[in-house]
Amino acid sequence: MSEKNNPARRFCTAGLALAALSAMLFAPVPTLAQGKYPDKPVKIILPFGAGGVADITTRLVAEKLGEKLGQRFVVENNPGAGGITAARAVLSSPADGYTLAVLSNGTAVSVGLFKALPFDPVKDFAPVSAMGYFDLILVTNANGPYKTLGDFVKAAKDKPGQLNIGTIAAGSSQNLGAELFKSVAGINAVIVPFKTSGDVLVGLERNDIQMATEFYAALRGSLDAKKFIPVALSGTQRGAYLPDAPTAKEAGEPKWEVTSWNAIFAPAGTPPDVIATLNKALNEVLADPEVKKKALELGIDARGSTPQEIQARLKDDIVKWSDVIQKAGIEKR
């Protein structure tokens, strides 16, 4: 009997075909692979204008992140009072790791400085990593009578209300750092706010003010020219960029401690694996000798952190600066 007319053979063939079809229909469907983060450019929104310390640092880090993760990291400047404009731009974007924020000690200051912010930096953002830490510097005129911090403090106590400390605008980190110094040193000095850092430096050169509070990046030229004396750093250890300048503790005012910082945050709800990818890459980038060297030229200690560490610093600084603002009697905006 031919195969065509063999019922048993035809039944067997049909059965095999049915079994094969059944296996195809009921086999587990493979899960589609998720794209590896990042698979498109990432935006970092900065609450400051171009050219400042935070801007330069972020652009340096963004370039290295792009090289490491294989996608462009684009820095977008979005300045505005209290960082509100930048925060809104980030929080209106999906929590997918493709729009990130730079928060800073200025963010912590804003919580106490504004009657009500339209965002909560602790609840609305997920911490990723610190980028850099930097100190305030107290400087005096090299041609003036105050060669040490002790000289200035003694004169301020001998002549209450007669010495001036210059800073940029009221509510800035520099301004509040001066308020904190005045409080812990127990002196009665007048804090004079100027519009720009350049105005502060001119005021000190002209002896309109007797001391100024600023960051190294703004002071670098004047310090290199020996116009000013750095009488104290606000950090807990000397800076490699000014190895001969004492810390406030070494200069006799151990309670004056201010550490400014910049950090990367993402919108709350960003997937943990994305946060982990960014944190690992940031810590590796910030350990790069080239990055550390370039940051140090601005007086910045380029250093990453765990998400928990930078979140704790944000919370602590909110409490610290809210107290300084209240004691200084600065009117909320």
C-alpha cells in the first residue's frame, strides 16, 4: 500500500504536526529585552547661569559621563530664584533618568529663605551622588591691619558695629556664611551685600569693607596677586589649592564650619537600577585624576558619594541654614 493511501501513516504525520503546532502555541513567550540605560541623550538641568563654579563642574562631569556611558549628557542652564524654574523643569519630566537635576547647599538654603517653595527637595527628588565640595574663604586686604582672623575678631569686639564684612546678595551661601561667622564669633559687624562677586572684591581693595566671604574661584586672581590674605577656610581641613591658609578651627573659630556642595538628583520614582548605574559612573568619573585636577583649580574637591550620604547632607543643611536665617532676621521671600 502506498504512503498516500496508508491511514496509519497519515494519522501519525498529522499527529506530529499537531504536536508541533501545540508546542509553538503554548511555549513560553520570551520577554522583550529592555534597552540598557542610557540609550538616548540625558539632560542635566542646572539652576545657575553659565560660567559659574557649578556650571563648569557639571559640564566637566557631564562630558566624562558621556564617554563612560556612551550617550551625550547635555547641560541646560535654567537659573531662577530658589532654583524653582529648574526644579519645575525636572519634575515635569518623566522619572526615567533622562532628565536630572543639580541640587546644592543653595537648595537647602532656599527651603528656609522662601515662605513656600513649590517643590520639596527631600520628597520630590531621589539622590544620586555628590559631585563636589568646596569651602568659603574669609579674606582681608593684604595692605590692611588685619593679617589674621584673630586680628579681625579682636578689632570687631573692640569696635562693635564699625567693621564691615562684604558678601554677594542677602540669602546667598556667602551671605549666610558671613551671618553664621558673625554669630559663632560673637561679634557685632555689619554685613554688606553687593550685587556681584566682582563688586565685593573692589570693595575690599578700596577698604570699604574690612573682610569678605567668597569662594576660591572668585578670589583666585586676587589671591595669586597677593592682594588679599586668606585668613580662614570654612572646611574641616586645609585645601590643596591654598595649603598655607588655616581652617577656621586652626584660626581660633572652630564653630564656623560651612561646606558647600553640588550633587546630582533625579525625580522621585526614578528606577533604582538607573540610580545605581548613574551613581557608579559618577563615582568613577569623580575619581579620575584629570577631573580632580581641573576641579581643584576652582577650589573644588571632586568627590562622589552614596545616595544616602548626599540625602543626609541635604536634610542637615536645611535645618542648619533655616536656623541661621531665622537668627539673622532675614525676611522670607
